[in-house]
Amino acid sequence: MFNLNNHIAKFISNIALLTVFSAIIAGVVFGTVEIPATYTTVSKSTFDITIALTWWVEGAIAFALLLGFAYIVEYLYLISERLKSEDQ
């Protein structure tokens, strides 16, 4: 997905993608809540958007932080490679 040369940066960016996809799934799963039955009604499921949005926003923030960290690692790797080539 991203043009990263460093294996550590690729691994961190893959973790970031996994985080955002799992946050989407968790938002749907945990956002679906069951309303318990009473004596006059049966139990039913409903979707609570506030719970889902909490998971989705947390996933987006984690994605941005991890991806930013992956790019920092990548840039440090490129700087290191450039300095190594200048020394020779």
C-alpha cells in the first residue's frame, strides 16, 4: 500500500491497517446492543451509534498515530542509508 523500504516500517503500517479494520468491525459488533425483554415485550437488538462512533474514532486515531510512527521510522532509515553512503 505504501512505498516503504524498511521492514519495521512495513510491519508497523500493516499493524495500523489491521487496527483500523478491526475498529470498524468492533464498532459494528459492540454497537449492536440487545434490549432485554420485559413481561410485555420481547427482547430486540438495536444499533447504538455512539458506541460504534467511539470505536471508529479510536481506530482512526490509532491508525494515524501508528502510520505516522511508521513514516518516522522510514525517514530515519533513509537518513541512515544516506549517511552510510556519504561515508564511503
